[in-house]
Amino acid sequence: MSRRTALRDAARWVLHDDAPAASPSLAAEVRETLDDPALTEALEQAVGFGRLSDGDIRAMRAARRRTAATLGAAVIVAMVGAGTWSNGWFKGTSAAIVAHYETQRGQQRDVTLADGSTLHLNGATSLDVTLDQRQRLVALNRGEAYFDIAHENVRPFVVHAGSSATRVLGTAFDLDVTRGEVKLSVYRGRVRFGGAAMGAYSLDVPAGWRSRFTNGKARAPTRFDATQQDWRQDWVDTDDMRLGDLVDALNRRDGPLVMDPPPALAGIALTGRFKLDDSRQLLGALGAAYGFTVVPDGDRLRLVATGG
């Protein structure tokens, strides 16, 4: 049996209420596609289509079998799309749009993509964008970026950062790659966050919540105030942030470079909101509270534990 035939049988098995107990080999794969929050988000857009009449509902029920078969075929197309692209199904369509964007330390940059999405890059950030007929892909190589994604029902927007993946159809969120972790903050909508394979260790993160991906797993989300100003307006919320993370944030900006703190200091958990416009003043105030001093070292700053 070909893979396409197996997918068709699996789709019909998943979509039929009276299917036999034994599931086809690819049923789990089809069910995972149907359970994808991106598909759920697209279907939710149908809420605004208007209320159906009783006649409409009766007609829909009468056509249920035909609808199921059609949906099964659509699922199959989505799942084998990667292979059929190379086999020429999309001949005559426009070529993929590929672009690279990056910023230097102390520089921020706004980018508008061809689909209408906007990206705001923090300093010392690098990313690659690929837009084609099936999906919109971004590889966040380093740094931090705020994504405001234009909604499209058929083309998901996926950001790969480290070994994590963030999948949406249209929403606004921030991703920060730092010290072997990827930190996510969602400002609008809902995203699927987890490993690149989007398997058992992925989770949905709604607006006003944030998570971090570390050691191959997305951590349980925590709340934050999405209405407050952030790094785009020179502010930082240090709740759930360590001193080493703050040093990374400061080093994306202008001013003296802060040397990497020793492990005993880098792991200090911080709390509070601070302006980012004067790194030496900010670190000095934090040092008085957390037990370290700021020592000039040429054109850099070095953090030293009090008494060390």
C-alpha cells in the first residue's frame, strides 16, 4: 500500500464515528494534524460567518459523509505536501522569498515581510526568513525579536530558535535566545511552543503568559503583564530572569560591554522593572541589593562578588 493510500484510509478512519476499533497505521499522524492548534485557530475564524438556518444545518448533515471525505483528502494534501512540492504540483507558482536580516550591538531594526507580518529586531540579532506557498518559516539564529504576524488560514508561521519551534497563524509574541534557552512571551493570540518536532513536550501558550524552552522541553507558562513597556521602549521586567540573562540584554545595547559574570553571580534570580538606558547605574543598584560590585575594566564592566 502506498503512503498516500495509507493516509487516505487513516483520515477516513479518524473522521468516521462508526469506524472499526482497529486503527490504521497512520491514524495517530492524521489525528495529530487535526489536533494542531493552528488548524483550530483557523476554524475559529468561521464564527464570524453568521448563524446558519435550519435548512442549512439539515443540508450540512445530509452531506456529512461527502464533507468527511473531502476533509480527509485535504488532510492528506497537507501531510504529503512537502513531497508533492518537489514533484511539480505547484509548477507555475511564484518562487519562495528568502531573506536574511541582522543587527549589530546597539542597533534595532523593523522589518515588514511580504505577507504583511512585521518583525522588530533587538541588537545583536540574526534571523533568516523563507516564505513560500505552503508556509512561512523563520530561523532565529541569535538574539531577540518581536513578531507581529499577519493572519493567514492556510500558511502557518513557524519560528525555529535553537531546538525549539513556535507555530502560529496570526498573533504577536517575543522570542529571546539566551544561554542555551529560548524564552517566549505572548502578547496577542495563542501559540504552540515546544520542540522542533512538536511532539509530546509542546504546549499552547496564550496571551499574557510566557514560557522557556530548556533541556528539550517547554516549561509551564507563567503570567506577565503584556500591557507594560518592554525592551522596545528601553524597559526590562526581570521577574523570572537571572543576572546572566540581564547581562545579555544589556550587551545588545549601546554602552560599555559587560563581561560574562562568574557562575555564582550569573545564576542569581532577579525581580523588578528597570530602565535599560544606563547599564552601569542599573548594575550598581542591583549589586547593592544582591551582593556584587561593578568594576571598570578598560572599556568594559566586570561584576565581582562583594568581598571576592
